[in-house]
Amino acid sequence: MSKYKDKESGPVFALNAKWISWAHTVVAYTAFLSALSVGIYLHYHKIVQNEFYGYPDEWFPSVSATIGDRYPERSFFMLFIAITSGPRFALVALWYLLTARPGKVLPKFVAGVGIFRTLTCGGWTYVTSTDDHDWHDIFMISYLVATIPWTIGCIALSPPNPKAIQYRRYFAIAFFGTIPAMLYFFVQHKIHRVAGAYTTYSFFEWSLILFDVAFDAVTALDFETFEIVVRDVKGLSKGANVSSKRTAVIEKEKKKITGGIFDVKFSWSELLDTAAEVYHGFVFWSTLTGLGVVIWYFPLWHMGISGYEAFVMSTISPLFLGIKPLRSLVIQNLRICHFLSLAGLLAWQVKDPAYRLFTVGFGVAMSCLAWAATLYSESVHEARLESKILAWMVGLIMSSTAKFAWQTNNPIWPIMHDANGGYNRTGLALAVLAMLRFTRKAPLNTGAATSSKPDGSSLLAALGVGGIFFGLHSLLSDTSTMILWVWEGYPVRGPLSAPHGWFTVAAMTAGLLTGIRHPRLVASWSVYGIGCLGAAILTLYPNWFGYMGALTAAFYLTAVASPILTAASKQSPATTFGLGFFIYNLLVLFHVWVVAYAFVPGGPLVREHTDWIMTTMMLLIGAGVFNLTSINSRHESRGRPSRSQHRKYHTLALGIINLFFIGAAVRRFPTNDYKPYHEDSRLITAGIWTIHFSLDNDMYSSECRMRDLIKELEIDVVGLLESDLQRIIMGNRDTTQFLAEDLGMYVDYGPGPNKHTWGAALLSKFPIVNSTHHLLPSPVGELAPAIHATLDAYGELVDVFVFHSGQEEDPEDRRLQSEYLSKLMGSSPRPSILLSYLVTKPLEGNYNTYVSDTSGMHDVDPRDWDRWCEYILYKRLQRVGYARVSRSTITDTELQVAKFVVPKGGDEKAQVAALESDQELRNRKVGEQEVPEGWRFPALFRGEGVRGHRYHVFNEPWYYKS
């Protein structure tokens, strides 16, 4: 009972509010610890068991295993969590009463988050993963995400109680510091299957629980000021400072912890301005990154330069701003120009590919013109200019995040539509609203001549703009690009696109904020040297070390972009942006030439020289840095541009985007529990498909249609060729991410985009034990990529080779490649399958090198004479079926599929070995009714088939039985 009494008011009952916090803490800990104690006593071996290991490899249970479905642990946990809800709601209410101030929105927001967390806790407690796995995960992820604003908000609102602030800081650091280690050991368990890793993960998971509850327990120190009458006995709710420290000092400590984000004076107008600016920046990057994809369609079908490549120059429209009357006209009509730039978002409705390209090209031209004119017009006002540049850059991060959420496709691209996951209508509607808000303020600089001479060199600024735009577009427009640069196959020794892509976004975010706050620092030669070092490491090294270079490059590019663009905005826009985009375009072509050297004029001169591209990019950025250092040397530091709140609103936008990315990463986290379609039959259904860079005949993204066909054919292992899309001209995409996650398969992307091939990838329902990448001899023509992977198929190791041969025009290349691959296949003593593109006729020429005593491989059926490109070969397996399925309009090549049975035991292996030397018996065909039902191909594709897919050439599957 409280010692404070007031006889006049006559309170009947009084309780110090700190006991609410203590009750919450004790009951919450009891819920978890009672379940743990009961579980260990009754079901120890069961709750430490996971999908890979049990006791003694794993010896401590995870939280989910402890509080899950087992009786009576689950009952203990649910009972005490139900009791906790009362003190929990009271704690949230008391915290609001303690921190509420007239006109302050933050206390209401934090209270709302606290209620939301309490409800979602009930969600994942009472809806277990067995009841409904999806909703259980939704509640759990929502709770964890809401913990971030709750923690930061509580620190920001802390009363001037140094001890409480200190404890909150310690517990917050401990909570968030535990997450990376926990995720690391979860990856070790789930992906690498390391024995004991889940036990270590469990300790970190339990630590999160302890820190989470302890953070809220600190409220007991603040609630001592409340009595549940309710009376404020110390005046803290009025903002009184009862500590020895000055209020200003304490407030400074709070700002240091929270970054000052919650000091913003909330304004709906500024919030809407920021949202509009960021979304309009997102639209710019969406349109620009979509241009390359629609250009690529034409040389792809022409098998060489088509003439449509000229649209890459759409970006140089700012050159028109060199004409003063036109510049004034554009600046005075910026709303019209920005409105016309949205034409690119309408392009998905244009069915004719050429006209669609014209539409996108026009949209990009207007977008570049409008943005260059906008930055120039805002250049006389530091805060407004910085706000627009921030929006442009945050728009890039938003674009990369959207691509991650949509598995490397942008939902508002012109190659998207309703059927393949596009949100074009929604994106266009939001873009119109954002554009109207973005252009509501009149331009400050109409383009008239000024008496003051601009600082710096417009030529150097243009070089910097060209270099920085190329770096941002080629490396950072998709979070998986640099991850695939450093990918080297299995076992995994580096980052994965999901979930590690967030590290790239985090580096971009940190770089952008650093560049805004410390422009002179990031424009120094020492930081430039660090950026060059990062680019060099990315270019030269694989795996995690190479990715460290990638993160360094990501941080530097976004950091230096702001000062480079700021300086460029204050010069002639025709030079800085017109010439700058022209230089960027040259780098884009250079970027393509290094891999398309066999098809373009002068290509052999730059063959396989990504290192030259990276060097050129950094030299151009260096020119921009030189311009900045010369400007800075003539001016003293001017500090912050104004008291505008835009920085904090944009920082908040970045925080929301990062949280969205993390949520998407959790949703996309690989389960690695994939199963083949016919496990009982020990069957491997293998296919080979040249996917034409995932663009169908109508210039739409084809991943969804590919997924449907692969799934309906029940393919366990598929080789994909022409699959490397990680270049500007191809949209920096990765089809394998979507297919692997949607079909439930492991994936090896193959040689990365810095290996200068057109791509070869492997998707497998079976775990990939090991894989190596090969670049076969190609002295004249295009590089020939190959993957040599070892799969764990029903407990047997089976080798799979995926290979794309050189062109018909380069016979010597193809001869050397056939000899190399034949020896590589012959070096494997294990059962093997080749999924390939060989460019040869059956039984002639290089065919006899691939199918030879050296390789030990057999043709899937040598009687199939109508082949030239795709072939399936095998050895030491029982081939039981073969089919050829028409492509419809997905690509230009059919899908070939074969079925193999993996022998088990000595007798079956001896029977298969006997077939190796008996061609007649090995190739004996039988009717479909003579093979088990599990060996048969789906009847869905007989006759006319579905969606343009049917069994063709011999109009039905072939079956074999010895």
C-alpha cells in the first residue's frame, strides 16, 4: 500500500504503479520458464529434436519447440500469457499517461504500437504453427517488426530519469545486437545443416525473450511516480526534472540514442510532401530501369544489333535545356513535363513491342528532362534542393526494395501485367497523385541569367554524374546483383540473395544519410580511396570477402551521390545532366559490349573487361570528387542548409522502406525442406530449357508461365540457359529466385554476371551437395558456361551438368568445348545427367565427343534425329522416359524432359551397369501401360495440350524398360 494519503480526497485503495511493471515482468517470465521447465522434465528429447538433428547434437530447445503443441507445456504457457495480458495493457496505458503532452502525436503512436504488440503476441501464442502456419508467422513477424518503433519510441519518450534511460539503452542494444547472431546460427542450421547450430540459435532466441521483457520491466523505475488513484506524486508527467543532470543534457542523450527522428514536429503537409517526392523518385527509377528490358527484346530476336538500341539515348534529353527559351519553357511548365514522364507507366497497355518501346523511351526522356530542370530550378534554395535529391535517392532504394519483394521484377515495369504479378494500375494512380503533390510549389529559378558565376567545372560535374548514375544503376538497382557477382556455388561460402540482400539496402541507407550529413567528408580523397578499394575487392574476390567490398562500394556510391548531384544542379543542366547522361549511356553500352562482344562492332577489343568498366566508373566519379574538392577549398563549411524538417521525414521514409524489406526477407526466407515429386519411385525428372532471358514473344516477363509448365511436368531438376539477366540492358533481374521459391527448389545461379556469359542455372528438388562453375574454351566466340553439381538424390550422389555451347559460327570453339566437357563428365564416377545446348546434329561431329568412351555418357535416345540445340545425356542411371514439350510463346526453344530411376542396392546397380554396354536393351521402347504410373508423364499435354504446350515432334512421350 502507498505511504501517500490524502484524508480530504479519501482514497479507499492506493497502489504504487511500479507493481504493475513487476507483475508484468514476473508473470511473463513465469510463462516462458514454466513451459521450459515442464518441457525439459517431460519431453526433453522430443523438444530438442529438429528436422536434421536430435540429442546429443542438439541439447537445448528453442522457444517455439518449448511453447508449441505439446501438453502440458503449451497449457502452462498459454495460461500465464493470458494472465500477463492484464498487466500488459495496464503498462501500456500507464506509459501513455506518463508521457502524453498536449499536441504531441508520438505518445499516441507508441501507445498504439504497444496495444498492437500485445494483440499480435496473443496471435502467435494462441494460433500455433500447427493450427495455421501462415497466420502464426504473420503474427510473429508483426510482433517483431512492431518491437522496433516500440523500443525507439519508449527511449525517445523516456522521462528525465538517467537510470531508466541507461537500462533501456542497454537492453535495446542487447536485444537488437542479438538478432544478427541469432540469424547467423539459424542459417547455419537451416541452410548449412551444421550439427549443434540450432542449440546455439536457441540460446540467442531465449535471450531475445529475456531482453524484450526486461526492457519493459524498466518502466518500474518510472512508474514509482504514479499511484493508482491515479495521482502523480513526483510531477514527472509534467516534465519535471528530478535528477542531478540538466534537462538539456538528458535530452541530448536521448537524441543521440534515437537519432533525433522523433523530434520532428509532425505535419501532415510535410509528411505528404515526403511521400510524394519519394514515390516520384521511385517512378523515375522504375521507368529508367524498365527501359533497358524493352530495348533488349529487339537485339534478342534479331540476334544482333537491331537499330532500336538507339533508344538508350532517351536519357540525354536534358541537352535541350541548353537552349535558354526552351529551358525557361520547361521550368515554367514542370508539372506538364512530369505528367508526360508518366507515359512510361502506361506502356504495359501497348501491345505492339515497338510502340511500347517508343512509349517507354518518351517517358524516360521526359523524366530525365523534368528532373534535371527541377533540380536546376531548386538549386537556389539549399533545403529544397537537398529534399529533391534525397527523394531521388530514396526512390532508388525503394525501387530496389520493391524488386526484392517481387523477386527482382518491378511491379510497375512495362513488361509486367496482372497475370504475372504486375500492379501497373495501382502504380500509375499513385504516380499521378504523387506527381501533382511533387509539382505543387512554383520553381525558384526560372532559368534567367544570374550575375554570380557557378562554382566548379560543369564538365567535371558531368563526368561525375555519368559515373555515379552508372554505378547506382548497374550495381544498386537490384540487391542481388553484387551478391551474384561473388557467388561461387555450393557449399555456400558467401551471401544469398534472400535474406542477405538487406545488407546492401542497409549500406545504401547508411551511405545516403552520411552523404547528406557530412558532404565534405564523403567528397574527400581519403573516402574516395576507400570507395575504390571496395570496388576493386568486389571485382576481384568472391564470397563474403568480395561482398564486403560490395557493401563498401554501395555505401560510397550513395554517400557521394548527394554532393555530386548537388554540385551538378548548380551548373548548366544541359552540360551536367545532358552530357552526364550521355557518358552514362556510353558506360551502359560498354557494360553490354563486354559480354556481347561476338555480336557487336569492336566487341573483341573490350571482351571480358568488367575490370575496365569498374575502373572507368571510379575515374569518372573521381572527376566529380575533384570538382567537389575544388569547390570546398574555396568555401568555408556552411553547415546545415536550414531548419527544414525534410531530413528527418526522409530518414523516417528510409526506416519504413528498410522495415518493409526486412518483412519481405522474412517472408522469402528459404525453407530448404523440398521434396521430389515421386519420392516413392526414386525418380528424377530432369529437363533442359533455353528461357530467352525470361521475355516472352510479346515482351512480357515469362517467369509465371515458366513456373506453371515446370510444375505441371513435375520436373525435379531443370537446367536453364540464357538465364543471366543481371545487366542494365536486361533489368538486373534473376528469374531463378522466383522459380526456386515458388517451386520449392534449391538453386545454383551458375557463373555470375561478372563472368561474361549469357548464363546457365540449375534448379533442383534435391539438395546440392557441391557445385563448381566452368568457363569452357572460347578463343573466338561467346563464352560457354557450365555447372557441375553433385546432388543428394535419395541418399545417392548424382552429378548433373548444365552446359551452353558456343555458336554455330565458331566451329573451333565448339570442338574445344566438346573435348573439355567430355573429359569433365568422364572424370565423374557417379551417376550423371547432362542438360545441355550442344549445337550439333545427332550422331555427327562433336556429338560423338560428347557421347563417347571418354565421357561415358549415353544419348537420351539416339533415334531422335530432329535435334540441333538441346540434348540430354546420362550414365549409370535407368532412363525410363523422354518427352519434348512445345514452348508456346514463352521462348524460342522447346522444353526437353527425361525421367531416370536412381538404382539402390547392389542388385539394381548391377542391372544398370549391365545396360551400359548393351545399347539395344538400353534403348528398348515400351508402351505407357507397361511402366508404373509413377514413371509416366502427365496426360495434360497430350493432343492439343494446354496454353500452347503439348508433346510434339513424336507427339507423345517415349518410355523405356529393360
